[in-house]
Amino acid sequence: MGTYRGKGKTDAKDAFASAGQARMRRDLGLFRPSDEVAVDLRMLITRRTNLVFDRIRQINPLRAQLLEIFPALERMLELTNKRPECCCRATRPRQRSAAAA
């Protein structure tokens, strides 16, 4: 399908590339899903949607708490909705020294 130009891969670019392939190629047949395939596909899409929403519900409170503690964190690390948990994964608690214990 070729490479993406600009700021990376998006659904719109995927759709454009797929439509171009469907228009140009003559060896693609029509896909007529059976009722069983449609039901299975609908279940998979629903499950994925639920997983995405669960992930968002887990990340947003963590992000809010981090920004409450350190407001400049978002600007400093350029956090986006794509990978805000990278900060949590890479951070480790400080080791307590024997003298402090």
C-alpha cells in the first residue's frame, strides 16, 4: 500500500490507501459475510471497544494524579493520549537508605 507521508499512520490514511487498492486491483472479489461471521465480527469489535474504554478509565485517574503532583509534567514529557502510561512504567520508587529506616 505504500508509505505514509506526513505525521504518520491514521485511520483516514488507511482508508484512502485501501480504497485506492480496491479501485486499482481487478483480482479482488466481493466479500459477502455469512450471518455467523457478522455476529463473530460484531462480538470482537464490541470486546475491543470495551477494552479500549477500560484502558482509558485506568489511565485517566493516574494521569490526573500525576498532573496534580507535578503540573508541568505533561508539557515537559509531551504526554499525549497515545502513551501516557510510559511514564508510570519507566519510573521506580526511590530506595530508602538504611539510615532513614
